[in-house]
Amino acid sequence: MEEKNEVFSEDQTAEQIPSETEQTEKMPFVPSPKWKRVFAWILFAIVIIGIITWLLNMAYPDWIQFVKDWARNLLGL
């Protein structure tokens, strides 16, 4: 079994560095604000839509014109 070699700065010893449990006890979990989560989902949706349109453009290069014609006929213009 390999041992982990921890790197310490010259000013600190192993006893002075807090363990993982001590670090989590000092900093309680704070959830991100709702606006950040909403913004992340919006960006995720934009990326997914971009990938879908990119794939559609490779498979059917004139798909945009088809959608425009379909919408024009649907609206009766």
C-alpha cells in the first residue's frame, strides 16, 4: 500500500494543519443563491440548443429554410 506524501510549508508542521473534519466544521454549507442556479440552467439550455442546431445543420443544411416555410404556412402569411 502506498503512503501519501504530504507537502508542508516550512512554517507549518503536520499538527498545525487542520484535518478535513475540522475544516468542514469551521465552514458550514451555504447553498448557492437561487438566481445562480436559474442562470446555470439557462446557460445549460443554451448549450444544448446550440448542439442540437449544430447537429441539425450538419445533417440537413437547409433545415432553417424548412422551419421558416413551415412557420409561414402555419401562421397563414
